[in-house]
Amino acid sequence: MATLPVEPRRLTISSFDESLGAGLTECHLDSLAFVDAYGLVGIVVAIRAGLAAGEKIEVAAPKRATMREHLAAMGFDQFLAQIGHAPLEAEAEAMESSGVVVPLRSAADAGGEQAISQLLWDQLRDRVDPQVLAALGEGVWEMVANALEHSGTDASVMAQVYRTARFGQPPDHDDKVQVVIGDIGCGIRASLASSPAYAPDSDLEAIELALEYLVSSVHEDPGRGQGLSTTAEQVAGLGGKVAIRSGESKLTVAGEERSAAAVPPLPGTIVALSLPLYPGS
Amino acid sequence: MLQARTPQHAGSREQARELIGGLSQPLAGQRVAVDFGPLLVPTPSYCDEIVKLVLKTGGAERLEVLNASLRGRQLIERSAQNRGVTGRLRIAAAVG
């Protein structure tokens, strides 16, 4: 019954789906020691989907105080309050050291794609390469707008910077920024299938279709369907990755390379944009 | 000549509709100049909706694009190609 039945130590873009079962009623974060933006947005999407299905969700807080504080800094406490759940009993004071640049936000509550984009711009403009900032800004606008327009639901958004180098040292090539946008809408397959032009047989086929330029559920308008494909193109051009999870498939695009994985079903779509802070460093 | 100027933060089709709607006049047969100078991040959707509203559905004689960044110019040109209206697009005063 529990969606996170294995009490994961890490919830990241690599491990979240391995921890996920079907049908969320309990969310065991007791053993959690590390979570990235994808892991957090994934938890939130799973909880929101469970609540939308009429479940009563119980979240078991991490045992480590530092992890509770980290989750609070990421905005998870605010989310728990919105759904009427008890808080994690932590202070959300560690935002700067945790690398959180945009804590978990409801796009609709924050004021839509413009407010999210402006927040991201303000927080990142002095911390990343200008090309990275422009690519992220473009991608976030498009992905949040996609979520709000096509999913028929709200979107959860979060951004975090990960630095391997110590403060005061030059950026390392592994330093990156990750922005994640998730919704609990109909998903890419159903969205495209609403158009008579497309009938994808699987979630993976639907994701691959959506990555093609000018493929859109609004097929009667010849200019639609640029957002996801151009975002992937921009991110790849800067050495980054785009991961798209919808339904039962996840596709990761890194330059010319694509890797697909079967994942436990979740409603809606999660898109993660990961970019080096300074390409070429 | 009808003139519009983008805000700093804009990227959605809805905001493009607000910008062009603010011209408050029929666009058919008109020359329309849009100054992209203030825009921090041009997006495919925003640029495409402006091209669509001015040249396709609006039927303007010409869309003049001013002060667009390199990325903005690329997106606008691509949209004009997609919509078959490149002959009525003029891009001037490039920056960046």
C-alpha cells in the first residue's frame, strides 16, 4: 500500500522511482539522509495524487534533525501545512547553505509562470553562467506553462544548486543546478491523444513524440509544440540533461544520448532540467 | 506605425496576447513594431504568439522586430517560417 515502502536513505533523480510503489497511503522518510529537487517534487506529486484519489496520507518525518531542517528549507513544511499535515518540527533557516534557490512552490499560488521565472532569475543571475540562466529561464517558462495549460492541475516547482567545490573555490565541472516541475494532470500520452493527429501506444512513445519540434495537442495551430523540444535542445547544447517522467515511463536526454526506463505509474508529468553552473569549467 | 514594447519578464502566450491586445486597433494592413529590448528571456511560445497575432491572424502588412537578442531573433524567424509569413517580417537593430 505504501508508495515509499523501503524507507529510502536517498531520494534523487536516480533513486526516487526505485523507492516508489503503487497507491500512496504512507510516506516513510524516517531514514532519509539526502533528497534532491527531483526526489522532493516526486514525493509531492505522489502525495498530491494520493490525496486526489481520496487517500489519507501519513508522512513519517526523517529521524535526523538536519534532514528535517533541510526539508523545511526546501519548502516541504509549507506543502505539508497546505494539505493539513503536521509539520516536521524544524526551522527553515538553512536555505543558503542547502543550495535551495527556489523552495518548493505551487506555481498557481506563486502567481504562475511569470512569478516562478522571475524568482528563478533573481536568485540565480549572479550564481550561474548567463547562457545557463537564459536556458533555464526559457525552459521554466515553457514547462510551467505546459503544466498549467495541458495538465488541468497546478504544478509544483523547485530549484536547487549543488556544489561539490567548497565556498570560495572556483566552480567544479560537477557543480550543477536542477530545476524540477511536476504536475498530477492527465500526462503526456493522454494530452497528445486528445488530438486526432496522434495516438501514442505507450507513455514512452508519447514522451518521444512530445520531444519532436511542432508536436502538440493543439495540432490545428502550426506554431505550437516548440516548448519541450527547444528546451531539450538548449539544455543539451550546454551539456545538461532533461528527464521527462510521465505515466509509466521516464526518458532522459543528454545530448544525442537517450535512455528510457519503465517506472511505477504516477499521474501527470515531472520534468527535470539539470545544467552545469558553468559549462566548460 | 503601431508600436509595442515588451516587459522585462514575459514568456507565455497569454502575455503576448496582452501585449498585442494593448495596441487596441485592428492590425490588418498596418505596420507593427515590437521592441524586444527589455525582455530578459525570450521564449518560443511568447515569440510565436506575437508572430501569429500580428502577421497571421492580425493580417498586418509588416512586423518590425527591434532590439531582440540573438536567441529572440532565432525564435521569431523560426516562428515566421513555421507560419509562412517570413516575407512580412523585418528584424532590425540587433543586440547580443
